[in-house]
Amino acid sequence: MRRLLHGPAEPGGPIHRRAVDRALGRRLDEALARPAAQQPDWPDPARAARVAGQLHDAEPVVAPAETARLAARLASVARGEAFLLQGGDCAETFDGNTESHLRGNLRLLEEMADVLAAAAGLPVVKLARMAGQYAKPRSNTVDALGLPVYRGDIINAPEPTAEARTPDPRRMLRAHANALEAMDLVRKFCADDVHVSHEMLLLDYERAVLWADASGPEPRLSSGLAHFLWIGERTRQLDGAHIAFAELLSNPIGLKLGPSVTPEQAVEYVERLDPHRTPGRLTLVSRMGHDLVRDVLPPIVEKVAASGHEVIWQCDPMHGNTRRSGNGFKTRHLDHVLDELAGFFEVHRVLGTHPGGVHVEVTGEDVTECLGGSPGVAEADLPARYLTACDPRLNAGQSVQLARSVAELLCGRRVEAR
């Protein structure tokens, strides 16, 4: 692969290439010129462009050979020969990028995978939300104090002051350095057994460290920032920059689908993001909510299955079940999370399709952010160890309970298949 390099850009102007596949470069420029949701309003665009220029020469976080290994494993998931477990922090933080925290999350992912593998009788592909999950989409641009909302450590800081909340592009350099450190730890303790992923959100960051990849049916770009990237519910506009950028990538791609998506839209996403019908190229991540999944998901699965694309069907049972507790904390109840998972498996059992994986926000730390589990976390317990930078995570005990529940669902599927 050839490294695709971009030099600094003038604000609002064209990207100047030094060593570039010109056709890919033009397509990249066109993709990034589209409307892009959830981007920061940099106070000094020229400074942001200079920082972006530094990132273009940055060291890759992941290697193309590692991404190719993941793609092969995801093809097995799409064919029903493996199961995908994706999990980790809602939002990574610079302060939390410590060996003890990262190892705790990796140990938890391994423990959950062991439970699932024993039940499924299938290999479990492990994908960590790690080494780049520093940007977060938000519902509002300002918070209750009238300050710019916290958008993740890669953009601003959570402290409620005007200075802390002002978007600072230099944070992208710090996020990249932290991602390199985290990936070094993953390689040290997990070899090639765990791959890393993050939400493809901040495009000034995502456009850095690209390789020209001519190994497939058409030239594409390979991101050196993560093995797997996903597009969130708030940035999946069909005419937007995120979808257009993802079309250019050879990396495996995920797409979050909430209850507002129609079966026809789902097929359009699939045609755009998986034009060559490559098994496992695209992971469709349903996040419907426990009260809607059984009604909304079936026609989407039917329509996509009829299209002939071998996608991975993955369930995110967290985001559709978020609510505000009586004492003011954003939280989720484990019972609702498990019910959405049960509904997800029911849908695929009825349709004869493969429930290929789960995508969860978890931590190896003993936090009190989600309700329920054993021993139960009650609303009164939430303030004790509510540590997340954004959305509530399952703690280690709740996460293993979830893995055991999914294991039971997988065991039931194995019995039916006999």
C-alpha cells in the first residue's frame, strides 16, 4: 500500500496533495466537501488546518495487515461461522488511558468472550472500543449552563468553564498519541487476538493517516487509525460526508440503525457501503430499544437479506434504552438491555438469519452507572461511582451477566439448529 498524504489546507479551500493517488484524492476531497454533522466549530480554522497537517504525517495506530486479518474474521461472522463481541468505554479519556484501566477492560472482554465461545461452539471475534474512541456525538450544542457541550477529549474538556469547553484542535494530537499508547498495550497483552475500533466522527482526525489500497476490486483508502470504524445514528445522513467517506475505505465498517430507519433506507445503505457484496464488509448495528426491536427490526432484516448482501447483524442494546433516573443521572436498566438482546435473537430465529454479535458499553471497573444486575444497582447507588465521561457503562459484574444471558440465547439457537 502507498501512504496517502495531504498537506495543510487553507480554510474552506482544496486539500493540497504531495504524494497521492489523484483519483482517490479527488474522491476524498468530494466526500469531505459534503455536509458533515456533529463537527466542532473551531474558533481558529487556520490553526485547526495546521494541526490537521501535522496529523497527516503521524504514525499509524494500526497496520494494514492487522486490518486484513480482522476483515477475514468478520467474513466468518457474516457466514454464521463466528460471533462478534464489541465492547469498551463509551468515551475514552486522556486521564483514563492508563495501563490498569485498559488491561481491566481487555480482561473483561476476554472473560465475556470465553463465556460466549463455550456456549456458541463458535470462535468469538473480539473488537475493543479502544485506541481512538475520543469523540462523542451530542444531542445539543450547548449544555444547561449555556456552555458549548462536551464532545469528547479529542475536542474539548468536560469541566464546566468557557475555556475548557472551547474546541481546541491540538487535542487531536494528544488523542493520537494516547491511541498509539493504547494500541501498543493491546499488542503487548493480546497479540493479534483483539482488534480496535472507534466511531468515525471527527472528520478532521479521520482524514489523517490514510493508505492507498489497491488490493480489492477497486482502489480504496485504508485508515491507519483503527481496524474497524462505525458510523453513528446521528451522522448516517445518506447525502452527508460520513457515508461518502466510509464508501472510500477498505476497512470493515459498522453502521448504527435506530428505530427511524426504514427497510428501503437500510438497503440503500447496504448498496452504498458494500457495493461488491463482500461478506463481513458491513456490520449493521441495530439500536432499537427493548420495546421496539421486535416490531421494527424484522422488515429491515428481511429486506436486506433479500438483497443478497452478507452483512453482519449486531445488536447494540444500550443506546435505545437510555433514560434519566429520578435523581438526575443518565442511566440504563440491565433488564431492558437483556430484553432487547432477547428480542434481537427472536427476530433472527424467526427469519432464519444469523444474530452475529453484540456491541456494548462496558468497563472492568466497579462503577455504578447502570441499574440492576446482581448485586443490584439502585437509583440511590448511582452517585457512588458514576465515573463515565458520557454514557453509562455496565460494570464488570453486569457485563458478565449479560454475556451469560447471550450465551443462553446462543445455546438455544444451537439446539434448534440440530
